[in-house]
Amino acid sequence: MKRITQAPNLALATLWADMLRNAGFDVSVQRAYASSIAGEIPPDQALPEVWIADDDQLDAARTLLHQLRRPPLRRWVCSGCGESIEGAFTQCWRCGAMLATL
């Protein structure tokens, strides 16, 4: 078992673990409830961590997690007004038209 990453909170650790599980990785969240003793131990030692069971899949899991955490920015041109829209927006900020789906 090896550590993939440390999360800033339990919600993100659980989300990342779920995303990796959905991709077929056998992962678990460690130190899920250690934040309650953060004053007794160094705070960075109380943060939750995501671990993978198969050491051979460590690099693939880290790569996938990196891609999932930083999706590429999408650009599209509004069919209603021609405005260029960036990011994860699905509605034009100028005219309110929705992104056309294929």
C-alpha cells in the first residue's frame, strides 16, 4: 500500500477516492478522523490521505487524479451572439443562450 496524496479535508479525500474507485483503482482513505487530534500532533500529520492497495498502480492513479483535479479549460462560441466563452460555463454570460450539445 502506498500513499497517493494528502487532502486538505475529509470531504476532498472522500471525493478523490470515489473518483479513483470509479476508474477501477482499489483505494482507501486513511486518517479520516485524525483531525480531532490536530492539536496533539502536528496539523499536517492529522490530514486525511488517499492510499492505493496495488503499488504498481501508483503512478497511473496519481496521473488520473491530477487530470481529474485540473480539467482542461474549454472554449466555445455562443451560437446566439458569437461571444467567446471560456471554462466550464454552459450558458453565455452575454445573451443567456445555452451551450449546444452534440
